Amino acid sequence: MADSLVIVESPAKAKTISKYLGSKYIVKASMGHIRDLPKSQIGVEVKKNFEPKYITIRGKGSVLKELKDARKKVKKVYLAADPDREGEAIAWHLAHYLELSDQEDCRVVFNEITKQAVKDAFKTPRKINKDLVNAQQARRILDRLVGYKISPLLWKKVKKGLSAGRVQSVAVKLIYDRENEIKAFVPEEYWSITAKLAAGKAEFEAKFFSSGEKKELKTEAEVNEILAALNKSEFVVSEVREKERQRNPSPPFITSSLQQEAARKLNFRAAKTMSVAQQLYEGIDLGSEGTVGLITYMRTDSTRISPVAQEEAREYILQKYGEAYYPETPRSYLKKNANAQDAHEAIRPSSVLREPDQIKEYLSRDQLRLYKLIWERFVASQMASAVMDTMTVDLTAGPVVFRAVGSKIKFPGFMKVYVEGSDDAAADSGDEEKLLPPLKQGDHVIKKQIDPKQHFTQPPPRYTEARLVKALEEMGIGRPSTYAPTLETIQKRGYVAIEDKKFVPTELGELVIQQMIEFFPEILDVEFTAQMEEDLDHIEEGKEDWVQVLSEFYESFEKRLEVAEEEMEKVEIQDEVSDDICEKCGNHFVYKMGRFGKFLACSGFPDCRNTKPIVKNTGVTCPGCHKGQIIERRSKKGRIFYGCDRYPDCEFVSWDKPVDRPCPKCGSMLVEKRNKSGTFIQCVACDYREEAKEEQDRD
């Protein structure tokens, strides 16, 4: 007979924990929050110390009845929601609903859902931490005040259905500012000169380094001077420098770095990363081993590792790779962000002994890929440094100096398991070995070819999801739990769109940000928003009173609201009319911006709801029917693909862009593909491949 009730958020978590605790415990799921502020009103009594008016969330009636009925059958209730502010608030609301005493030791927290961690947690239950609850309440109320006070203004002055929020507004402004930087960017010309050289049978490349005091080539005239000097000179090795350098592993994942790396290596959106990570955390059925939580809690900004996990990693590395692959002392990592809460461990496998290949039959493709990423990053983070032999050679040709740099891996260390990705293709290519022939001072080398190239500096890149998360984290905006929902919200509201996996502001987003800059500059101010995050941390730590923090914010915010109400002018958004005619009603189509970019919509909306994509003709004849043209399309999820414009008569489709010529080797279709080095041509049927095209140079 069960004598204790345990309440968690989700059925998956309940199922896993139930197997660990046995028949004396009933484990139920609250299905997330049970109470929240009402949607139909602001729900905050500002004049009564910001007292929130919580109501039961619609649809939770049957869940709450089940919990209350279960409560009557047991002596003890344990609240085991996730170990963060949100989880603490869920526990607090449940305690209120079930009429548990404030002094009752009912709160149970664990960082990983494994048998030992869960059993240990139930040995040391604690009271609900009201400081954590107050920090969550303060954030919720703060966001409600901003959203429900500014949004009606935007509805009235700009467009119905708009919303404003602290973190989302800053995110949109970053994208807006970046777009303005790109528009204002003036390219500058510069040149490079690459010398292809040979020492005996070994060929290598060296790049122009200097000529006298000149180290940068700005014009073609300067390049021609250098080329003239090279025509009369031979290349001689003037200096050789060889040294050994160490490369250290990256720390284990925190929430933001996991989202960034999953975007780079797995092409996961932030929301997908967190969804799959949640599944791994809550538990996977591993057959005879039962249901096990495979990773630690995935919302964290700490790189701390428990001594037990560190010792398990040490034993694994020593047994698997040998003593050379373990550092002299165990690795620990400093907090990357001074404001990091450090409440939990880093994201790591619950047991390093569960190698990805050993459990892959129990995991979906996405679960396996993300688990493998987390597992490899953690193991590598505990391994010895890699050792690189580097060789730098300066070669003179008259007054001109060229430089060649080579490196090779002397000892792979952590690189045997994992190497961190990068948003910069050039940085990624640095992991490859670039060997130089054995050279010594005074050696003469043969000049094979001199290759001058003109370049232009490039504007700063648009934000990808990974870059935006990184920027928000570095600026102290938001916390681990806010990144993914923030990125989803700004797309759903139509403030930004995604083009080629990068964020661009929509016309609507630009209008909203311009209004916010004029009337609510502090909401968009990075330092102000980061300070608010710090204040919330201080509330959590019991150092500040949550009502006082809200009062200080609202005092100036209320004044700005009054000014905006009087002075904000109504803005009319005019749709750009296209030449296309709606085949259903005869009205013109207009250009609209959706979350995946521009599309055409009938101007007769809402009477006519006809829409169609904007067709981009590639100029390639369809290889399927040889009659139509290949056009660029978008899937429902925004992914670009290519199809015949005679669809549905011709159903040819391809994820890769077809090329308008057959494979010279087998006659099959050629397509364009991309990797980190650029785009290249490849046959779909045989091994024919053309060299990668050089990517646009970046400053």
C-alpha cells in the first residue's frame, strides 16, 4: 500500500521515477504549471505591492482532481518538479492547491534522473525555497507588465495582434541593428597573393606577408609592383620557426553552448534541441536496464561537474585510451559568465559508461545524435590537451616576404573524441593538418605559380540561431530557459523571418522596434535588461526584495507609458502590390512577410484567403520531364527545395539545386551541394565531383 505521493511535471518523468521508487510511492504528473496569471487581463494589482491574481489554468480540472484524490490516500506528499525557478514555482502552486504547510519538507530535487540520484534526493527533502519562487514571480510579473501595458499601444498605433516583451524586444533589436550595419556597410578593396612553391617533389603554398613596411595590399597597382619584383627574384628560406603548442578541450555543455553546437553540427533549431534534450533527461527505456534518464538537467549555465561523475570519467578514459590521455590533475572550468547562477551541474551523460553505440537501438535518430554530442563533449572535456607541432617559414624574394604556416598533430589528446565546431568555416578548417616539407634557412625553393586575387571586405554576418543565442548570453540577456522560447516568439509574431537559416527583420519588426526605441528605450537597452537579470538573481539569492525591484522598474515605466499614449503616432503599414492576379477572385496579390520569408497573399483578405509562394526560377531545365523549369520552393517548415514548375504534371523534386548539364562521367543529374569550404558540384549517381567554389571572403 502506497503511503507517499510524488508529483512531477510530465508523464515520462513520472514513469521513470516510479520504477525507481517502488510500490510505496504513487507518482503523478501535474502536466506543467497548474496556475498562472489570466490571459484576459493583466492579473497584477500594481497598487497592492504587485500582488498577482493567479487562476487555475483552463483544462487542468481533471488533473487537479486526480492529484487531490491521490492526496487523500497518502500520509506524505513530495513535490519533485525540475530543479530551477520554474520548477520551484510549480511546486509552490501545487503546495498551495493541496494545502501543504509552508514548513513541510516536501520539496525534492535531483539533477539527473537515475536510480541513485533519485533515492538520494528522497533522503533529504527540504522546504520550498520562497526566494526561488519570488524570483520566478518577479520575472513573470515583470514580463506581464511590459507585455500587457505596451502591447495595447502597439495594437492601437501599429497593428492588431502585436506584443512586446523584455527579452524578445532586445533580440529583435539586435537583428534590426545588424541589418542596419549590413545596409550601411561600404566594402573596401584588398588583395592577396599566394605563391605555389616546391621543395624537391613536395609542393606547398605561401602567402604575401610584407614588402618593407607594407603589410596590406589595397590596390591592383600595389599588387603589380610586388609581381614585378617577384619576376626578377627567386624564393629563399630566410627563417624557420618550429614550436610545440597545446590545445585545450572545451568545457562540458551549458544550455547556450549546447544549442549553438547542435545548430552547427546537427542543424537543430534551439527549440528542437531543448525538446530532444528533455526526452533524454526524463528517461529512455533501455530494455533490460529499464527506463533511465540519460543526461543531467539541460537548463543550466554552470560548467561544474560532480566529483562522482569526474571520477567515473577518469576511470573510463584511463581504461579506454590509456594514461597519456588523462591530464595530470582533473579538469575544472571557471564560470564563463560572472552572472551564472551555478545552481546545477553542466549538461553531461548520467553515466559515461553508456556509450552512444551501446544504446543506439533504443534511441530515435535525433535522440542518438544529441546524446552522442553531449557524451563526446563531456568525455573530451575531461581528457588531456592535444599537442600540435607548428612550423612557420618566412621566404624572401628580393624585398618581398612570403609566409607559410604548417602544423601537425603530435598527440591528439581530447581531439581523439571531439572537436568543437565554429560559426566560421575558416576556423573549422584549422583542425586539418597542413604539412610543410622539411626546410631550413638558406634553402632555395622553386616558384611554380603566383596567384594574385582581388577581394572585398564583407559586412558582419546576419544572426543565425546559434549566433543570436551566443550574443544574448554574452550580454547577460535572458537565462538558459528563455533562449528557445524567445526565438520562437519573435518568429511567430512576424517580427523576423528566416532567410538561408539567418534572421532578417520584417517591415513590421522594424516599425515596432522604431516605436520602442523612441518611447521605451530602457526596454531595449542591453545594460538595463542585463541589470534586470542580475536583480532577479539577487532575489533568488535572498539579497533583494522582489516588490522593491518591481517598484523601481515600474516608477519610470509608468511615466513612459503616459508619454507614449499621448505622443505615439498611428502608423499605416502599406502592403507592396505585385503584378500577379489572384486566380480565385481577380484581386492583385500583395507581398507579405511570414516566419520563413516573403510570400504572396490576396489583397481581398479576409474574403479571399488565397496565398502562394514567390517563385524563384533557377534557369535549369527539369531533368525529370525535360519540358519545365526548375523553381525554388519552400516546405511547410521553411526548408528550401527544388521542383518542376509543371507540378503536378511533373513531380520532380530535389533538396539540392540541379545543375543545367549532365554528369560528364555517367550522364546522370548533377546537383549543387554545400559544405564548410563552399559549394561544389556532385553527381547523384556516381562518384563524380568538381572542386569546391571559393566562398566569399570575409573581413
